[in-house]
Amino acid sequence: MQLRAPAILLAARPHGETAVVARLLTEEAGMVAGYVAGGRGRRLRPVLIPGNLVEAELRSRSDSLLPFAKLELVESRGPWLGEPLPAAAIAWACALTATALPERHPYATLWQALSGLLTAICHAPSARGWAGALVRYEALLLRELGYGGDRPDGEALPELLAEMDKLAGALEYYLLADRRGDVMAARARLRELLGRMVE
């Protein structure tokens, strides 16, 4: 496997003393995992933040081996991680995608939608500017993976929260099955923070 492409970093798990296994979403190859040597070091730690846009180069001698990955930062989501709502939304969108998608299946629509969602989260003046995009992304993920789901219509925050509550069961049942504990906790935190905006 040899691939060089823009990628969204979805997750980074420690491996050994200094390395990281990164899960990346690319437009042409879908989700791929790569071994990042020195990923826990001072130089690469800011690059390996979920949500970051990176230029990824993956190389492997065999398709059965985990490829080595070199990552260069293109756009950081780090500045928004100090704000509770954007941080929770970025964490949820990346965790959901990393958990739900199979590896090495291209989903160009999801790559574009996630990229747009992360940009909206970081640049909208408030959560009202990106909450609709988040709910539509969840519904799109269900549709792209073959589980149906209507496109949410509402734009007002109370309507979007109602749509979000309706999607919770399908996400748990179809996409997160036996892994819902850890991942759905991120969604529950985000839902709680969004709910405070309409109280």
C-alpha cells in the first residue's frame, strides 16, 4: 500500500513507548490506520489531535501489514478544544466516524461532509451555526452505511435536538452495537451541552 492524500485524523491510540496508531479518513481510500513512529513525542503530539486535517503518506510492503504513516499538519483544530461545545462536537464526530466506518472502503461523500462539519464547528459564531450540520452528518452516516434515515429538515435548535434524540437509537443499534458505551458517552456530553442552550 502506498498512499499520499489529505486526511482527517479521527483517532490516535498509544502503541508501545513512543508510537501511535492513527486512524485517518481519506477521500479516495476511506478510513485507514497507520503506525506513526514517535507520535507521542513533543513534535508530533500537536499534529495527532482528532479533527486535524493532515497530509498523510502511508507506505506498506503488504496489504496485510499496518502501514507506516508520516503526517504533516495542514489545519489544526487545537485552538477550539478549549471551548466545551466545539471540543465535544469534534470529539463526537471523530469518534463516531472512527468507530462506525469499515477500513479501506471509500466514502467520498462522508469525507466531504465531515470536513465541512469540522470547518463549521470551528468557524461558526455559535453552536446554532453548526448543530444542523452535525445532525445531518449523523443521518448521512446512517444512509451511507445502508441503514436508511431521513434527512433532518428543521433549523431551530429545539427541532434539531428532537432530531438528534430520534437518531440516538439507530446510531446505538446499527453503528455502535457492542461499542456504544465509550462512544455514546461523547454524544451524551454533547447533547447535554446543546440542551443547556434552550433551557
